[in-house]
Amino acid sequence: MHSLSLLLLGAAASVNAMLGAQIETVILPDNRYFCAEDCVHQGVFFGKTLAACPENETVVFLNKDGQPDIDSDTESSLLCRGHPALSKPGYGQRERKADDEVPKQCELRPIPDPGTVFGCLSERVPSGTSGETLQWADVAKLVEGAAAGAAGQQGSKPQPQPQPQPPAGQTSREKCN
């Protein structure tokens, strides 16, 4: 479990993207779960909007007055960088202040007895859509995939351009020497 935490934190440090899944509930291997409630677990932010991203990729969502747009349920104004709400006309974003704008830790809850229905309430999401219930191992795979994608984008080098060829009948100096 400890090595998974380090893996996630290491991957999260280099990712600049949302994880690409609409996550509502995460099942942990120790018979516990948590809901996506604008909280962080092992370096991954789980937003009430069902978007998830590395914690260091969260920004403060600003309302039309330029003030943090604080959710009345979670008391958070954080969204994942690149979230569609950030491009709404009149709204904006800014970087978090290190000390006083950090996401809360996700509340870990015990899984009830087998056969009992449990989970998180999708009706609290403004869009009314419900998200996915994922195992923590699947979240780790999403983080790894996002990290690999970001590393591929950062590590890609421009391809060398072909050198112009001399006109027909002429040779280059390199060939003459």
C-alpha cells in the first residue's frame, strides 16, 4: 500500500491533465470507500463535479466578481485544471494559495455488510449525472496512464527536418571532400 502511495504521488507530480473518468465513489482495498466530495486521497483530487486529477493540478474557480466560487456543500472552490466550467463566460481561475486553499482529505467510510447498497449520492451533482464506482487500483492505472501521456508530450522532441538537396547535376561540398 505504501509503494502505491509513492507511485501515485510521483506520477501526480508530473501530470497536467484530468484523469478522464467521472468518478463518484472509490473502493479501497481495506473494505473502505470514499465519495468524490472536493477532497484528496493519496495525492489525487476527487471533485464533486466527478472530475479527478492530481492534487497539484487543482485551481481556484472564480465567480463573475473575481472571487472564489465556493460550493455551499463542500465549502471548496477547487476544480481540476482544464475543467469545462473554467471556460464559462465571465468566470475565471487562479492558482491556489499554498497554505489556505488546500483540499480536505477524503472521508473514508467502512463498506457495509455484503448485500447492502452503499455509495455516494449522484443527485448532489449539478448535472444530475451519476459517476463511476472505481476500485483504487483502477484509479492508480488512470494516474499512471495520465502520467505516461504527459511524459510523452513533454519528452517528444521535434523531428529533424530533411536537408535541402542540391539541384540536379550539382554535388554538395560534403560529397566532394
